[in-house]
Amino acid sequence: MESSASTTTGSDALYYTPWRDKSVKWHPRKPNVRFNPNEDFITNFEQIIKFLFGKREGKAIGLFMAGLLLSSFGLSRLGSLLEIIGFLSLFRGATILRLLKRVRALQPVFDSPVLKQLIQNIGEEKTRDSLKLEIENYEPLQDLLNGEVHFPRANVLLMGPIGVGKSSFFNTINSIFRGKIFNIARSGSSEHSLTTKFRRYPVISSSSNKEMGFCLCDAMGLEPNHLMAKENMKYLLEGHIQDKFLLDPSGSVSPDIPGFKKRPVLEDQIHCVAIVLDASTVDAADAIKDTIQNIKEMQTVMNSMDVPQVVILTCIDKVCKQTKIDASNALKSKLIDKTVGKVSEMLGLPQHNIFPVKNYEKECELDPNIDILALLALKGILNNADAFLFMHRDEIVQGYSS
């Protein structure tokens, strides 16, 4: 027996279809919109567009009329949104889909390593510039003192073993604010300390050409035959030692020596001490155990005078090779984190006061990631200096009111 489809002849010889048979109830297929969280945004957005901007104009008109109805009931924002969707579904659906196809064609460009690196560099430079501006505008205790009181500067002492990068850290900070590699302090590797005088280095901003609100002080590096005497440390912290003073850490300092200030004031004193250590020597601390022991003894003097201390960890690229490729890797390096923990335990300082940095040594151009690490360290130092000055707030208000 032949089927009903095969018995049709002539112009009615069409294949049997359900919609030609009125006895068959046909239910239009609803658009199937599936959103996959694993898919990219463009793919999911295409699903939305295909659902909203199908070929059935009735859906578009329905959305438009629903928008008008909602607007009449006071829901103007939702109503306007539905009106716009309805309008676009009538006239712009195909255009939007073509645009999405063009965007998808450009997606390999968006995913290219070069473009990603460019976007990352823009973010790093923005972070660097934000930190730089914050420090350029730094004034000691500026958030606590009114506009009539101005304390001139915060003094930071850099101390540590020879060859760890004290002078290089100052040169790094100076280069950041000069906008180019700019070395003033003598630095390098030598059997003995290249710093023979006590120096007070102001930092000048290239944007304002003025000295900023802090000063970095550099003393002779510590070595087994030239360890710091407690009396000399006390003189340094109290502000008796002036710029270019020939200071041998282990030598005898007398108030009668030219350049010794007998009656220093608060602005002459050291407000924070930054202990500079080579990160690569922390695991071999026995090799410099005499120097570390001397630093601990100096910490007792600092603590007796309530002078805060931080640690600057240099040469981090010798501990974690990834930081040589990208200095920002220091912030997520487990090796650096482990080294910070060891230093914290060794010197009895909290980990948030230990700052890994990479000084400019071989580089010829500034690197935003190197700058960010140095600026974060400097910001932490200045916060600690402010904590010291806060304890002398009444003295500052009385002595430095304009």
C-alpha cells in the first residue's frame, strides 16, 4: 500500500509535511538559548542576540509594546529598555551579528602576547606613577598637622654590611624621581666599603625641581674589622653627625671633632633606620654572623630611643631567577617569601616591615616593576618615620609653626 505522500500528483506532488496536514498540531520550536560559563563573552552574547533578534518580527513588536505598557505604568527605565530592544530586533539584529563576527575575527589580536604585554605595561606604569606622585607630595605627618605647621623632612638611615647595596638603593630612588638612570652615591663591589663619609642625600623631583620631604642618610658599610660602636650609633640617631663627617663606625667620635653638632634638634635626628641586607646571603648568615650580631646590638640602641626599623632585601634576583626576568614576580615568589620569613625571625621584625627590592645595576633604562618595588619600600619607610614623629607631635607643633 502506497503512502499518502506518493499518491499526490501534478502541482500537489509535494513531499508530505506536517504543516500541510491540518489534523497534525504543530508547535513552533522555541529558540534554545544556552549559556556556557566556560565560553568567552562574545559567544554567550551571540546567543542573546540570536534569541532577541530572530526573524520573527512578532517577538520584536511584542517587546516594543511591552515597553510601551511598562512605561505607561511608570516603569520608564525598564519600559525604555524593552522599547530599544524591540526596535533593534526589527532593524539592527543582523548588523549586530555582523559586528560580532568582526569582533570574533579580531579576537586572536586581543589574545596576542604582544598586546597583553602592552596592556600590562600600561597598568604597571600607572601604578608606578601613582606611587611616585604620592611620595612626591609627601610631607611628614601631613595628615595630622594643619597647614600652619610644616616639619622640613624625615631622615632615614641606611645601614648594613658592605656590598649589600645601600648606596645603590639611594641611586635607584634618585633615578626614579629623575626619570632616568642617575647615580650620585658611589656604588659597586669592593673588598672594603666605598662609602667613607656619613652622607645626607636629599632627593629632588624632576617635576618640581625641589627637594622632597625626606632625606636618605648613608654610612660606612659594616665589616668584621669595622663594626658599629654603640656610642657612635647613638650619636648618629641623635643627629650629632653632620653631612660629610668622616665616620669610622668602630672609631672614636668626640664632641670636639669638627663637624660634630653638640645640640641637635628634632629635624637633625634619624627618624627611621633601614637595615639593608643581601637576600642571597640570608641562607648563609654564618658567613656574616659577626655583622648580623652587630646589627642586633645596634637594634637595642634603636629600641631604647624608640626609632623604628625596616629591612630592605636587595639582590632578590639571586634568590629567585624569575625576578631577573620580571621584578614583579617578587610579590608572588615563594622563595622570596621564605627569605622574608627568615629575616623576620633573625632580626625580630614583622614581615610587613621587610621589603624586597631590585636595585638598578646593569639596566640602562628604567623598568616600572623595579620602580614599584623600590617605591613600595620607600613608602613603608616613610610610614614608619611618621610613626616616630607622631610621638613628637607636640614638639613639632610648638617648634615648627609658621
